[in-house]
Amino acid sequence: MIKVITLLLFALLTGCQSVESKIEELPTVGFDPILYNKSEAFTDGKVTLRVESSGTDVWLVAKNGTRSFIELSGLTLGGSRCAYNARSKQLLPPGSVSTFVVPTVGMLGLCFNNEDQLMFINRAFSRISPKAKGKDSLSLLFSVSYDFPGKADLINN
């Protein structure tokens, strides 16, 4: 009985690892996200962050549907062997959609183990995704923090 409880406890502890803790264990390479496009968006009070790819290009699409500026920090994209970490913070204006260029699929591919890299070589690769849904997509570790930089000043004044 004790063996079963120990095994169950071990399985729970090792299987419940957060994305942030996985990224913290990886060596990181710094990069600078480049603002590619910015357009207006309706204000619905929501913040949406997505990583999208097409061919070898990868973008971060950030929608700020709030009425306040948002500061993105700690942007990290990674695989099983390493991660890319943004060196700078990005400021998103209210009611906007901003598209940032991040490392390409080829650069991100260096951060995956050998079995995952074979997918780039041997199969018709379709996309990279934070959620691996099929056999033609790779799981990407993605983490970012955002803050409302003016909110604390407004509350204190």
C-alpha cells in the first residue's frame, strides 16, 4: 500500500510541472522582438497573446483590448533543449493589435531534441504551436508576463 501511495505521489509531483518551471531549467539565448505591424482593435477588456507560424516565420500577435497601456516582459519561447528570452520590454497601446517577429522555425528548431528535429527534416511540417494537437505540429513552451504600468501610479496619487 505504501508503494502505491509513493508511486502515485511521485507521478503527481513529476507530472504537474508548470511551463515557467520548465523554462527556468533551460539555457536561454537573448533576442529582440521586432514590431512588424500595429493596427487598431476594439476594446473588449481582454488581452490576447498568441504565437503563430507560417512556413518558417514565427510571430507573436498581441491584442490589447483594454483602455490602458500594457507592458510585456519576460517573453520566452522554447523547446526541450533551450529557450529564447526577449531582452527588452514591449509596450502595447490601448485598443491595438501588435505583431512582433520572433525567432524563425529554424532558430527555434535548435531548441528541440533530436527526435523533434527529425520532424523538421523527414515530415511535411505544418506549424509550430503551444498545444501539440497532431503529429504534424511541435509543442512550444511559451511564457510572457504583462503589466499595466500606469495603474499603480494612478492608485497612489
